Amino acid sequence: MYDIAVIGAGVIGTFIARELSRYSLKIALIEKDNDVSNGTTKANSGIIHAGYDSEPGTSKAKFNALGNPMFDQICKELAVSFKRIGSLVIGLSSRDMNTIEELYIRGLANGIPEMRVLNGNEVRKMEPNLNDDVSGALYAPTAGIIDPWELAIALAENAVENGVELLLNHRVTAVEKLPGGYRIHTPASDIEAEYVINCAGVHADEINSMAASTHFHITPRRGQYFVLDKYAGGLFNTVVFQCPGKMGKGVLVTPTVHGNLLIGPDAQDTDDKENVETTADRLLFVRESAAKISDRIPFNTVIRTFAGLRAHPNTGDFIIEESKEAGGLVNVAGIESPGLSAAPAIAKHVVELLRGAAGKLKERSDFNPLRRKMLKFMELSDNEKAGLIRKDHRYGRIICRCEHVTEGEIVDAIRRKAGATTVSGIKRRVRPGMGRCQGGFCEPKVMEILAREMGKDMLEIVKEEKGSFILTGRTKGSQDYEGK
Ligand SMILES: Cc1cc2nc3c(=O)[nH]c(=O)nc-3n(C[C@H](O)[C@H](O)[C@H](O)COP(=O)(O)OP(=O)(O)OC[C@H]3O[C@@H](n4cnc5c(N)ncnc54)[C@H](O)[C@@H]3O)c2cc1C
């Protein structure tokens, strides 16, 4: 029996699993998909919010304010890209300026440091590509940008290094109460654990209902985005928000941590928890909204559109508590924005909840907080590159010409703990396919490397989720596949 089973390997589940791996515990991290970070964690704005936005007194406000300052240390330990570039909420009218004043006061109540209200000239000096009618802004220098999937992957890798068992392709279908614990049913195997932590994102309400009859409800709230080529990444220096509305923070424009420009999201409630398609009408809305921030956004440099699903709870706030009815089941649910920013503080809080429930947790002396950095070949000096190629010739073979990724980096991404097994898994770890051609040139080569490293046929390689095969048969060269 495991001491603790964490269901869901998004940023919340991986943070909690890694935090728990500091203690002498047997931990399972259970994920329905074939990789970590395949849910909402892979599709959001990637902003570590300063924390002025949420209502004072809510869990959102508390954990955002506590979580934000933790990122410098965590990203250093895990070698994850993070930049504290600051954020602006811009005002376009006197009504907006009143909202900005309210946000400032809310920020003070939430304990957010260093905020300032700027006038129009000050804002345009910081961001020369804003429209001329910007009349002022709330500036919060502690806001940052991060690669959210890189963070979750790094957390999972470090958790596994510290003894957590990652059980991929284990979709939880039932949670059965046992004396002193739970049996978690999945088609792959059943898992028994004393404590269950439910971090299943948009599906967390279903997991709770498997064990308890007191329900909460999660509505998937879809948000759609444009990603622009790196040419456009330098257009803005900070995260630029508009004033928030009923459905959230509204369409924003931000550089990404890798130098692209990200624009979005809209907000649309749906009843389909898997529907992450983008639609022409909503993307047009995003484009028109972004034009209020700047009319200089070069939409002819869009390289990708995508959508993510917020886990919007009917309670209006994060749900982080042990179920009153199903003792030993801790729900960490409804973690919509600012969930990424709040994640490290949520993880610490959950450990404290367990300490209360399970008694003393024994710290391990051999916990290693450090993750080996993903080597970025193109960032090395010429001497370092030459030395590396001498040691391993695969670093001398460029696979992705847009993002300059070598075969050596791809092989490393596959062979690491919690390593990649899919084309998208490689893409999220070392970025082939993230550039302008979106994998047009490198994808077949990535597939070849994956097949070779995993001892599989190329026809078995999937893009992302189970069954998402890319090839259907050979067109020439092998009789084995003729006619198939
Ligand atoms: C459009 C958008 C923009 C956002 N922008 C920001 C932002 O800029 N800053 C910020 O702080 N936050 C932001 N957020 C919120 C942030 O993305 C989320 O709070 C965070 O990603 C939630 O992580 P999670 O681990 O709870 O969920 P997920 O990443 O969805 O992880 C849940 C995991 O559970 C697994 N799972 C589900 N059901 C089962 C099952 N039955 N069995 C096993 N596994 C299961 C899923 O496959 C998934 O991997 C945004 C969200 C959206 C949608």
C-alpha cells in the first residue's frame, strides 16, 4: 500500500508529489495520459501573477501572494526558465482608471509589494508599442513569465528522482473506500493508498464524486490564443493586461519566456472537458481585443493557435481541503487562474494538511532538490560545442532548424526520468516543432529517434495522446507495409 496517491500530473499534482518526496513516504503519482502536463498545465498564459487581482481573503489571493516569491528558488533548483518581467494593467478610459485604483488597493490588501499606478506617458515610455490612448496603468514588477509545461516536467522528474512512482496511462475510474485507505481502480492496475490527493484538474469533481456524495462542480472555461514568431517577441517588455471583466482577466499580450509573443485568452464556458479546439470566431474576438492594447501586433507572424480549459468551480474559489465525508481524500480542485502562480504555496499547504491528518512527517536526509539542467546546445560557446560533439557526435546533428535542437538533446529528453515518449513530449522538453515551421521539417526525424530509442516501429509513434498515430503506412521501401 502507498502512503499517498496523487491523482493528476499537472502542475498541481507534480508540485505536491515533489513536495511530499522530501519525506519518508511511499508515493504514487497517477496520470491518465501518457505524459505529465498534458492537461491545462500545457495551455495557459504562463504568467506568475503578482497577486493583486483576487479578492482579499480568498484562497486564490492567499496562495498567489505566497506562491509568487517562491519561484526564483524553485526555478533555480529545477533549472526552469523564469523571468520576472513585471506586468501592466492598462487603462483606456476614466472608468478603467477607477478599476486600476481598485486593483491597487486590492493588491495592498493582498500584501503585493512594489506596485505603482503610472500615468499615460510613463506607461508608453515602458511600452512604446502600446496605443496612444492608454491613459495609465497599474505596474506590478513582481509578475513573471515561465514555461508552465517545463515546470511540471521538471517537478515530475525531480519527484521521480526522489522516489515518487509515476504511473502514466492509469486513468482512475473508481475510488473505493477500504479500512484505513482507498483502492483506486484504473484499467492498468489497482492502487491502494492510505491518503488520496485529488489534483485531476477539470475532472476533479468526478474523482471527488467517486468517493463522496457531497459534490462540487467544475465547468470547463475555454481560452484561446495566438502564438507569434520570435520576430514579434520584442514588441513588449512586460505582460500587458486590460482591465478585468466578469469572465476574468481578459485578453493579454505578453512575451513568452522563449521569446515569442503570446496573445489571448478569451473565456467561453463549455460542457466538453476534452474540447481544446480553436475556432475562427473566438480567435477573431481575441485579435480585436488585442488591438485595443496595440494596433502594431503583426498577426501575419502567427505560427500557432491553441486553447486551454480553466477548471472553473461552482464555489468561486480554490477547493483545498480534506473531504469531510471521505476522510483521507484531499481535494485540490477548481484550480483555475492564478493556479500556476499559487502552485508552490498550495503544495506546501497540502503537506501541512497531511501533517495534521497523518501525524508527524519524517524528513529524508537524502532528498535532492536539484534537477540536472536540460542542456541547450545553441547557448554554448564554440569551444563547449566542439568539446561536446567530441564526446557525443549526436550533438553535432541539428534536427530542428527553427529552434536549433540537436539529436543529443532529444535523446537526453527521452532517457531522463519521466522522459518523453511522444512527439509532443519531445517538443515540450527540448522544443523541436515549436518554431516557425511547427515541425514540418523535423517531425519525421524526431519520430525516427523516438522509435529507435524506444525500440518501436515508426508506425507506433504517437503525436500526443494514446492513439494519435501520425503515420498510417509506408509509401515506399518496404514490402511489409504494402497494401496496408
Ligand atoms: C486559458 C488559461 C490561462 C491561464 N493562465 C494562467 C496564468 O497565466 N497564470 C496562472 O497562474 N494560472 C493560469 N491558468 C491556470 C493554470 O493553468 C491552472 O491553474 C493549472 O494549470 C492547473 O493545474 P492542474 O494540475 O490543477 O490541472 P491540469 O494541468 O489539468 O492537470 C490535471 C491532470 O489530471 C489528469 N487527470 C484527470 N482525470 C484523471 C483521471 N480520471 N485519472 C488520472 N488522471 C486524471 C489530467 O490528465 C491532467 O494531467 C490559466 C488557465 C487557463 C485555462
